[in-house]
Amino acid sequence: MGKAKKEEEAVFLRKKITLLRAFSLLIGSMVGSGIFISPKGVLRNSGNVGLSLIVWFACGILSLFGALCYAELGTRITKSGGHYSYILETLGPLPSFLFLWAEYFAIRPANSAVVSLAFGRYILEPFFAPCAAPLPAVKLVALLGYYIVLILNSWSVSWSARLQTFLSVIKLTALALIIVPGMMLLAQGHTENFQDAFNSQSLALDKLPLAFYAGMFAYSGWFQTSFVREELVRPERNIPLAVIVSVITVIVGYMFTNVSYYTVLTAEDVLASQAVAVGFAQRAFQRLTSVIPILVALSCFGTMNGAIFTFSRTLFVASREGQWPPLFSMIHIRRHTPLPAVMLMFPLVTVMVCVGDIYHLLNFFSFSRWLFIGLATLGLIIHRHRHPELPRPFKVPLFVPVSFTTICLFTVGMSFYSDPVNISIGCVMVLSGLPVYYLVVRRPMPKCCHDLFYYLTFKLQVLLEVIKQEIRTY
């Protein structure tokens, strides 16, 4: 009895992510704002309906390849932290710190800002239709939604996981309400929008990498279980099973959704729309015009929840590895949540929501994200070669990581030509971490700075009621 009570009072992250919750986390992270805002970006940068559908399918297959690579990494490397842990273990501390630097200052805040703005736009759309919602109101509601999710993740791991499961059902319902009427109209012979689908006059091959960025943004989330690896029940079995089932489900759902969009809307309608799903609802049926935007907004809410849930674990692991301040590896005494890591993101997200535009933000963070994902899968190839003796509960054929890494790095390189301004800003953001690494991380801190830093950490620790977690080896 005493041992059980002591175990209950111990401060560490519990294994509370079951197979169902892992599946919900992946579905909830992938099916978010992307499928409801990215069709415009994919179409604009591919040039015609036919090529845009090919891009959507190619992005799905590429995501499946990436998910399989990460499933193997997740069974070989037992730490949480996702991209950060994999790059640290396979390529070393400098690339992993550069990822962490870009992730905190560019990738995550920009990604969260995009999803938050989509949430604000869709939840307000029914109240202002047929006019567009005022941008200040969209940004205010976007921030409100983000702060609610932030508080929830600070309060309880179980509650945020249960919410993710519930919202995953909402997301699939939203897709079904788009797919079913679209397929019914297609079956009735409404194929006029697919005539001349591969019109060569509108091709935009130089912008194709940006079309892939928009499509991959919609699929992004297939790597989320890798961030919570230490909290997964039976990870050797549940990681591969969850990623394979969830990614295939999303590929099928996205293809049907895009066909439904183009059955009801012309290419010009998609390009002119700020909220594609709302335009679809207005054309397809009048009664659900208000329902679909609310479901889409809840879908975005689930994506925000999944993003905060997983990124806080990256900061948590990086702090534990000594590449981030120690405060962020601490756990709330009663809630058993990584409270400091959860709260760290909100200033940057607030700034990006206030000043950002969805499509510029998307290109801005996509460069850094896919650069480091490509490096992580390159690390898998290197890790296999260096450590052939390690157990492999799950193994993918070598051509999968080779193909995925090549495509990721090639797309990253081509994007410099497609959008040199935003991509250059992203590149500078990554490289700005170099002097920080050599001046702060590698070099020992002067004693006066160390004492001040320790004092501030102690005061914040007392204020936030957090403590360093007990190390558990599973």
C-alpha cells in the first residue's frame, strides 16, 4: 500500500497514451486547418486541377514514407522529443540545437499562428457571411482559442488527450460532410469542373515546391507520436500501427475531399476563397452552411491542442539534455504536466498571429521544417550503418528513407528559387543559432552569470510549483 502511494506521488510523466489516443493524436494533428486552407495554395502553385490532385496524392505517399521512417526511429530510439531527439542521437548536438533554435523561433510559432488564424476565420465566418470576417476580429478569436488550449495542456495530460480523441471524431465528421455530397454530385454526372483538368497554359512548374509545401502542411502531424514516445503504452507495437493506419486513412480522406471540392467549385472559386470549406458549403447545401465552418474551427482547435501537447515535450527533452534552460525539464508537482515548456511558446505565437499572413507564414516555416525532417531520416540511414547490432522491432526497406530524404532535401533546395525572400529569412533564422550554440551551449557559463541564472530559475520554480522529474527507464 505504501509503495503504491509513493508511486502515485512520484513526479514524472506517466504512460497515458494508449493506441486509441495515439491514433487520435495523429488524426487530430493531421486533419486540421490544412485540408481546409491548403487547396488554394496547392492549386495556385501547381497551376491546374489535375496537377493539384497529383500533388495531393504525392504528398500523401511522401508523408507515408516519412511516417514509416519515424516509426522505425521511434522503436530504435526510446526518448521523446521527435525530430530533436532523432537528430541528436544520429547526427550530433550541433544539428539538433539548430533544429531546436529554428523550431522555437520559426517553425512552431509560425505553424501555430497559421492554424490559429484558420480557427479564427472559420469560427467567425457564419456570423459575417456573405462578407469576410474583419481581420482584427479573426486575430482576436485566434488568440483566444490558442490560449484556451494552452491552459488545458497546463492543467491535465489526460484532459488534453481526451479532448484530442473527441475532436478527432469531429474532424472525420467534417470531412464526411464534405465528401458525401461531393461524391453524390459526381455520381450524378457533375464533372464539368474536371474538363481540361491538365490545362498546360496555367502550369506553374517553377512554383511546384511551394505547392508541395502547402500539401505537406495539410498532412503534417504524422510525426506527432515521436514527440511523446516516453508516454506511449507499448510503443514498439503502437507507434507503427498508429502511424500506418492514420496516414492511410488521411490520404484516402484528403483525396475524396479534394475531388468533392472541385466537383462543386471551379478552380477560380477555390483561388478566390479565403475559406474553401465555407464556399463549398454555400454551393452544396444551404442548411449546413453554418455547421461546416464550426466543425472546421473545432478541427483547427484539435490541431492546436496536438501541437502544444507535442512541442512542449521537445523543449522538455532538450532541457534534460542540457541544450535548453533546466526550468523547462520540470514537472508541475500536482498536475504532472511540463508546465514551463507548455507556457514558453505563447509570446511568439501571439506576435505572429498579430502581424502574420497565412500563406507567407506557411512558406516561411516550411523550409526549416522539411530541412530538418530530411536530416532526421538521413540520420536513420547513418544510424543503421553505425549500429547494426541494435534491436529493430520495426524496420522499413532502405529505399523508403533514401527516397524520402532525397525528395525533402531537393524540395528545400528548389524552394530557394520559388520563394527566395521567405526561404532566405528561414535560412538566416536557422544559421543564427550557430553563434548561440558556440557562445552559450558549448562554453561554460561564467560564475556570476551562472549564479544569477540559478537564482532566477529557483524563483520561477517556486512560483510555478514545478520540480525536476524523476528519471524513469522503460
